[in-house]
Amino acid sequence: MKIVVCIKQVPDTKGGVKFNPDGTLDRAAMLAIMNPDDKAGLEAALRIKDETGAEVTVLTMGLPKADDVLREALAMGADNAILVTDRVLGGADTWATSTTIAGALRNLDYDLIITGRQAIDGDTAQVGPQIAEHLGIPVISYAEDIKVEGDSVIVKRQYEDRYHMLKAKMPCLITALSELNTPRYMTPGGIFDAYEKEVTVWGRADLKDVDDSDLGLKGSPTKIAKASDKVRKGAGEKVTLDASESVSYIMDKLKEKHVI
Amino acid sequence: MALEEYKGVYIYAQQVDNEISSIAFELIGKGKELAADLNTDVTAVLLGYQVAGLVDQLAEYGADKVIVVDDPELETYRTEPYAHALASVIKEYKPEIMLVGATAIGRDLGPTVSARVHTGLTADCTMLEIGDFPLTVPEGKEDTQKHNQLLMTRPAFGGNTIATIACPDNRPQMATVRPGVMQKIAPVKGAKAEVINYNPGFTKNNKYVEIQEVVKAVGTVENIMDAKILVSGGRGVGSAENFQMLKDLAEVLGGMVSCSRAVVENGWLAQDYQVGQTGKTVRPNVYFAIGISGAIQHVAGMEESDIIIAINKDADAPIFDVADYGIVGDLKKIVPALTEALKAELA
């Protein structure tokens, strides 16, 4: 069995958000990490490997420095790593990104493709389902549990107020939630081996059945009109009062605003 | 793609168990504003099995037309038959705007359909308006600017930045919209919509997955997104037992209790009650932030509340930057005293 896990290198927005003196996001000061949902997807693949001896390939699209997350995945136990990088791929929206990754995946044999549900920089949750659509295979999003059974997968699919147990014939694509598992650490031996291993690097020429007009900024149907740091509502009043004064203060405000 | 052939504002009227989700009415409400700017009307797309009875409700909330695809294959949500149905409606009727809720269904259906009809999709929008793209052009280049475009605004980087996005060369312009952000209109009793029944035909293929079991969560009857008053607690509340003080306050005000992520992580309340980037977006009339420091991810889910009252012992807590009324003080003394004062006042 062959599994491909699509991963992304992202700035760590959780807890470690840093700002420049002018208030803009200081991306250089933020750690670059493997996207959490993707890491859970990789762990799910490695658990299937532990059980069945499946071959796990990790694939990322990004700048050359995304090599770091591929090495991390190799150190966790992935067998092969592919970096898709090319200047013509820059500025891609989710449509162009999924077209690019699908073009890369067409070169590979796979039974199962796993992506994270969403990346913490964009939070769109679109690339996984769009890859499946481009490849013409079924997609199961928001996976909380994945089991392989013969030529099928059984997936616990999360919704707001319920879950569905779904069965899909492979090949198929699953998008993983970080709740799926707790990813393993890299092993010292694994880290050592990871830097010995070859990372395959693919460019535009290696993408199969993809038109130039569907790639990068030019191939992106969505265009950014404006991007800015969030303008927040200004602070109101702030008072320091003892308990009974505080109560009177709140009561006055609630009456003033006709809440009571 | 002949862009001018695409007309009208369409919204995906999500239903689950033959009950229309609140997001559908919110999308109609927003859709009406956009349609007024474009001088067109709002069409709700209703997919399901034996759902004809839901049409009038969509009309009462403002839909001018309802396209119904009614088929046994659509009884329970699955990506493939639903994506086939919605993509077929788009190909047949050519809307210029297609709005979908950013729910666990919409965030699966939206991307699949956008890839199938080859158009852009902007995720989790919090603001939609009609305007020009590019927003401004140099003098003499006015002919390169497109008018009447859907401008879609969304947070990114965990709520730290916002981006406004357009889809100038493809149709429909598609967006998923965060639940709880757009306003529904007051329903007009007896309103009727033009009903169009349409069935593209369903042929099973490799993309149809099998539903083995549907398991509904039990015990979560109340939804914090519906509350007019929320009494929300954070790490500063201190313990699960101390949440009783907040519950008492919520009860006397006819509101509900909600919380920050830290509270869920400590196991004091279930995730259903979590407000913020990874929880729910709420906009109650009054939001009490009690012992909540105000991390950016939390603020992203509550800053649209009409009145924000914060109580925190740390005068430097970032929650005071968004609060209308901030009290630096001891919540364990203030909250019970406030509850008693309200009881006396409302008795």
C-alpha cells in the first residue's frame, strides 16, 4: 500500500505571533513549523505503516526552505520526500495550488492521499478537497479516525453536532483534523538518517497534465484587492473599583443601554 | 467564460435532517443587500430529499426564488451527490455570486464545487460588499477597472490580518461565509418564492462513499450563537466549580455561559461553549468577558458583540483593548454581588 501525505510549512501563529514596531506581522521572527493538521495526517499514515508496512511519501509545495519540514517528516518515519518548487508557482491561490499538487501527484502511485484539513496561515480548508476533485477521486474531509480495511478506508467524519462513519474505496483522499492523534517525535536515529536521505525536487516541467495558464498568480481565479493588519475596535472605558462600586457601575451601564 | 451571462445572487440553503440551518437565513439576509446593489434577486438552492416543505421558510426569510433538487441520493450529506447537484445548478442557471456557509458541510462542498466549475472560492468571509477591482487605478487607466465585483473580506493568520479578495475573471464569484456574522432579516409571514424544480440525474461512481452510521451528539441542546447575552469565562475563573457563579449570572439575565479555549483545555466546559478562532463566532447584545485575558484568537470570535463588559484583575489584559466597559477587579467578589443586585432589580 502506498500513502502520500501532503504537508505545508507555515509560520507558527499560535502563541508566537510577533509584530514589527509599525504593527505589521513580523514573519521572519516567527518559527516555521509543519502545519498541525498535516502533522496529524502524517502520524495517521505512519500508524498505518506500522501496522501494514505501507510506504509513506511526503510531498510539499513551497520555497526551497520547505525542505526543513520534509526532513522532519523523514525523521518521524516517512520513506520518501518530494519538494515541488518553482518561481512560476508563486502567488498561487487554493485553485492554482491544488492544480499544481494534483499535477505532481499524477506522477505517483497512491492508494491513499492524506492532507491536513487546513493550514494555520490561511485557514481555508480548500486545497484537500480541490486536489481530490482534480484527480477524480473521492474525498472525506474532517477525519477524526482512519482505519484501513482491505481495499477500503473507514473514516470517522466530524460535523458540528454529529459524526458519520464513512467507507470509501481506495484510491481516495482524506483531510485530517489535529484531534486525530498525537504525532510522534523524531527519533535521534531518524534525524541522522533524514539528513542522509535524498529529497526529490520537482519543478514546473515535472507537473503532469497541467496548463501554464492554471499555475501561480496568473492561474489564480482569486486576486487580493487589499491586505492589512486587523483594525480593532478601540478600547472603551476602564475603571478600577471595589466590588460594590463595580456592581453599581455595571448596573448603570446595563440600564443606560436598556439591557435591563 | 462569458461573464455577462452570469446573473443573480445564489445562496446554498443548507439543511440537515430536513431542518434549515441558521446560516441559510443569514446568507439570504446578506444576499438581499448584494442583490439590491446589483439590481438583481436572491435565489436559494435547496438540496435534499423530501424537502419541498422547507421552501416557504426560505421565502419568509427573503428568498425571491428557490431551486429545489429533490432526490433520494441527497437524503444525507455526502460530498459527491451534493457537489454534483450544486455544480449542475451552477452550470445550468449561471449565477454571478454563489454563497455557501462556512460549516463542516460548506467547507467540503464549496471547494469541491469551485474546483469542478473552475472558479475561485474565498473561505470564511466575514464581510461581503459590491465594489471595484482593483480598488483604485491610476488616472488614464480607468478602463482596466472592473465594476460591480464581489469584494470578499476574511481574516487570515489566525485573525492577525485581514484580506479583501476579488474574483474578477471567473464566475460565479464564490465565498464561504462564517456562521453568526451576517444578519438575517425578520421573517415576513406568508411570503412566497418562485419555485424551480430541477434534477440533474444521479449516477453512482467511484466518488460515492458509503455511510455506515450517523451518530448524533447528545446533550448539546443550547447553542451559544443564539444567545442574546453571553457570560463568558476564561482561565481566571479558576475552576469548574467557580463557573457556577457565571451560570447564576447568566440565568438571572436570561443568557448563556460560554468560555475561552483555556477553559475547554482544562476540562471545565465542553468545546460547544468555546468562543474564538477555533470555536464559535458570536455577536450577542451583551458579552461579559470574565477572567478572560483576550488573546487575539478569542477576540476574533466575539469582537462584533454590541456591548462588551470585561472583568479582569490584570489591568494590562488585552481584553480591555476591545471592551466597551472594563473593570479591573476581583471577579469572585464582583460576579456574585452583581447577580444579587440584578435579582433585586428584576424582582
